[in-house]
Amino acid sequence: MIHQYKLNGFNIVIDVCSGSVHAVDEVAYDVIADFEQKSKAQILAELTEKYANKDGITADDIAECYDQVQELKDEGLLFAPDTFAPMAGELKQKTAGVVKALCLHVAHTCNLNCAYCFASQGKYHGDRAVMSFEVGKRALDFLIENSGTRHNLEVDFFGGEPLMNLDVVKELVAYARKIEKKYDKNFRFTLTTNGVLIDQDVIDFCNAEMSNVVLSLDGRKEIHDRYRVDFAGNGSWDKIVPKFQRLVDAREGKNYYMRGTFTHANPDFLADIQQMLDLGFTELSMEPVVCAPGDPSELTKDDREIVMDQYEKLAELMLKREKEGKPFTFYHYMIDLTDGPCIYKRISGCGSGTEYMAVTPWGDLYPCHQFVGDEKYRLGDVWVGVTNQKSQQEFADCNVYARPECTDCWAKLYCSGGCAANAYHATGSVKGIYEPGCDLFRKRMECAIMLAVARSDDE
């Protein structure tokens, strides 16, 4: 399978199944487009006519280009066959029962009342609660007991707002540090926060123990304050931005992410990215809102067209700032074309429900944070373990080849079938697809690959 596109002056050809990416000239681009549909004679005749008297391109040049394309095909770098279907699910079967990461919901409560919150303002459509040390301790023990030979284990402190239960977070980190060497494990902690409760104590603790901190900011003050408000309806931008700046400065601008959400109110999200840059933040992420159809924040078809254009302009801005010596990171454009994930990981996709689970304040296990509160997908608890094998198997069977809609998609080995939660909420099945998300993902991948090509071209 081949995908071809033109962006920012580059003619890019992606050979999906070999993973090869080629930046080519116009002649090669045209030859590849027709290579499998037309004979060599047809291609040479048509392109000789097209390029007649153009830039000195001769029939011999076109013939030579055709032969080079044939060589790349012979080497398996173009038109490579898709041979991966038999491997689908193999990695999940090999790692069955091995858990590597937990999302600890230490607080099902929040001090903000964000309108687009998928977690129903931190309550997850249930009761407000905070996790006790005993439940969290048992969750960490469960992770160790089910981690097999894995050395690195990941724990994300999540909510609601996890800083509303900071004392328990500290106790759990101390407990993990106390036992990790005994079991030959290494815990890597992250924390996601809205920033309201950040103070010097939080900053010092995060710098000492958190591998990464995710900070919620929607960019421009007027956009942020439209949705991210307290329970009195007051915006939080003025309160949290100085705190974020102090935390980021203390971390020397590393090991954090500024995570925003763009909605119907700001499909022109590049202005929000620019605001974050102006504030001194350089590790950035802006995610499209995922909400119920008809929600006021839902991205319309027209909005998505604007977003597509914004993604292109964002890539151009990144290249411009890199040349100026002022680079920044955009999470969705991080891609490694030479040493990325193995093919098993790329076809098996997200480990939700198998190697990754969410834990509620009561110790219940769910496939991920976006399934919490849906009783159908309650997998068990941290004391007994997984008892809902039927639901877990549903996630174990979930891979890019389990989704018929992915068959002819050029981006399938980059998204690995996409987010099971988004698919479920859009279609009622974890093996479905969230089509608007697919469109945006493909555009992000085109931009990310163009960035990698441009950087390589500059070396």
C-alpha cells in the first residue's frame, strides 16, 4: 500500500507495510502513482509528453527513474505486501496477564467544573470520593504481582484532581520506593493536574518523584476561561498560569506537558499554541475534544477543515522556530521513522484492559480511565484481580486487523487502530472507529512525517 501527498514543498511517498518514507521529485512522484496500474510503456509515453521541454527532462531520464522505482520495489521499499495480519494479537497473547501500568484515580472529585469534562467534573458519573492509602497500596502490590519480569512499571496519578489527595499520593510514592528494589522494579510516576493547588511543596515533590507532569491549559485566556471554570463560574487562567510557570522553571523546562483541548470555540488552536509559547512553555499538546453528538463544544465538519489547516501551519511554525534556534515539541508530531515501535506493537495497539488498567478510589479495575463508571467494563478489583475475562478478552482481541474499516487506511500502522474508548463511545464497540478522529489523525501523521523529512533534508 502506497500513500502519496504534497506538503510544504515536499513530494512524500509512504510505503505503508515496509515503513519506508521517500521524498522524491515530480517525475518519481508521477511514476510511483501509476506504477502498479499501467505498463512501463504507458507510463513512459504519458510522462514523456507531460515533461516535454520542461526543465531538461528527457525520455531517458524518465526511463531511468522508472528503473529506480523498480529497484526499490525489488528491495521491498515500495509496494511491499501486507503480511502482518497473521501476527495480529500475537503480542497480547504473549504478554497475557502481564500488567505494566496503572492509572490511579486518587480523586473522584475536582475543584474545577470544566464544561467538556468526559469524567463528569471528576465524579465519573458516580459519587465523589478519594482513594485511601490502603486501596492505593493494594493497587501497587497488584501491579507488582502481575508485572511478570517487567522491570519498569508506570503509575499515573489521575482524577478528578489528584492534588486534592496529595497526602495519599506522597504516601504511595514512598511505599513504592520502599519496595521497588526488593522486587527488582523501578516505578515511574506521572501526575496530571489542573494547577489550582500547585504550591512550592507540590513543585518540590514533583521534581523529586514525578517522571512527567501533565498540566491542563487551553491556551488563550478567553478560550481557557470559557470552559475551565470553578464552581462559581470563574475562569482559572489567572490563577494557574503563574503556578505552571514556576513549576516548569523549577523543572528546567523538561519532563512536563502542557495539555490543552480545542473545541468548537477554538478550531484555530494555533493561536493557543502561540499563547503557550509566549508564556514560556515549549512541551505542548493540543487534543481535539471528544464529546457526545450535539454537545456545544463538538467540532463541526467546518471546524475540522480549519483544524486540518492549523495542523499544516503548526508544522511550518515548528520548522521556522527550529531554524531560529527556538524549537518546541508538539506531542502529536513526535515520530521516529528509523527506530520506532516494533511491528507487533504497531499492529496490536493500545494495551488498555490488558497491560494497562485504571483503578478507582474503591479499587475497582477498568480498561482505562475513559471506561471508568461503565459497569459492563468493570474488570475486577485490586484484591481479587481480573474476574471479567469476557471483557478483558474483548480488549485482547482488539487490534488494527480486527477493524475492517482500517483495512485500506494508509495510517493504520501509525495509529494501530486508534483509541478503543473513542471507538466505543462513537459506535458502541471497542472494535469500531471514531471517524472524525481518524481524519484528524491522518492529517497529523502527514504533518509529522513532513517534519521528519524536512529535518533530514537540513542535515
